[in-house]
Amino acid sequence: MVYMAQSVALAVLENLVHMSRQDFPAGYVRITAIVPDDIAIISEIDLRGNRSLKDLSTRALGDAWLDGQPSGVLKVRSAVVPEEWNYLLNPRHPDFSRIVLHQPEPFVFDERLFQ
């Protein structure tokens, strides 16, 4: 599964919640993905509308989405910024090969985030 954030700023926040102050992050890259308009994007809310999936944990729901392959992209609410979205890309889905992933670009975290 490929995990993408709606914006670079959200990706930074999503990473920061898992980092300690002692471990200044190095070696990160930023990758932009372009999803063609005709590739279906379903949301976690859509999946939970299915009775057999509605009570699953978030992780189990993601696993069911990966295995069932109902779409190439799953839109999930950010736990860090609930008004924003993260996107999961399913490399098992036939549409995955149509998603354009740009070349990785180095990303350096601003040191002030760790003061």
C-alpha cells in the first residue's frame, strides 16, 4: 500500500506525530501522485456502508479494501487534522499502473519543528 497525504503540510504533521524530538528526520523524500479522473476513489465512509465491514477496526478495514480491490484509491480522514484527507493507493488494483508517480524529491524538515 502506498500512503499519500492531501498536502505536503499534512504529510509533515502525520510524520511528526510519530517522531521523537531526539530523532531529527533525515533521508525523507516527497513524491507527487496524479490520479486520473476516471479512477474510482472511494472513502472509508463508503466502505463502512457495507454491513460486513462497518464494525472493523481501521486497520482491518484497510486490509479488506486491499484484498477486495473495490478501487485503486481509498480516501481516509486524517487522525491528526480531521478536516484533511490521506489517500491510500492499492498496488494490487489494475488501475494502479495508471496512477502517475513523479520522481522522488528530497524533503528536509525545518529544524524549528524540533525545538
